[in-house]
Amino acid sequence: NELADQHNSTKFLQGVVAAVREGADGKQDIVMLTIGKGEKVQEGVEFIIYRGSDYVVKVRADRVMNDMVSCRVIQDSWNTKGLKIQQNDLASNRL
């Protein structure tokens, strides 16, 4: 049996954080991932951002471009360790 994400995607998707933006409130809100249309990413897919074995936060694909996807941070999904998103963190739709 294949594992599936919340959108029943059977394809494992993985990218790397290329950039992070902070909103006017100082909270990280937009993340750019190095994955895009070529990997058949769809808007609404959720990614888990992690560093090594540490969970950081979940993000949701908002705008898919050819070689990048813009994601919005799901604010109530932050880790309890106080970790923030950094460039080169990994992101995947399932672990």
C-alpha cells in the first residue's frame, strides 16, 4: 500500500527552501520551494518543512510556476521548539 498525503497524491514530492519572506508582523509567511510544474505539483498540496530530523512547519502550495512553487505557511502548524524556516531546509508532501 502506498502512503498518500491529505490530497490523496500517490507521488512523493520533495523540494528545497530557496527563499523565505516575513510579513509586516515579523512572522514568516511565504516560502519558495525548488519544485514546480515539471514535478506535477498542484495548488493546495501541503508540504512538511524539516531540517534533519526536526519538524519545522507545514506550508500549502499557493502558486505553481515552472521551476518553483510559492507556498503559504500554515500558521497553526509551527513546531514547539521555536525553529524558523531557513534556506536549504527540505520540504516534502509526506515523510
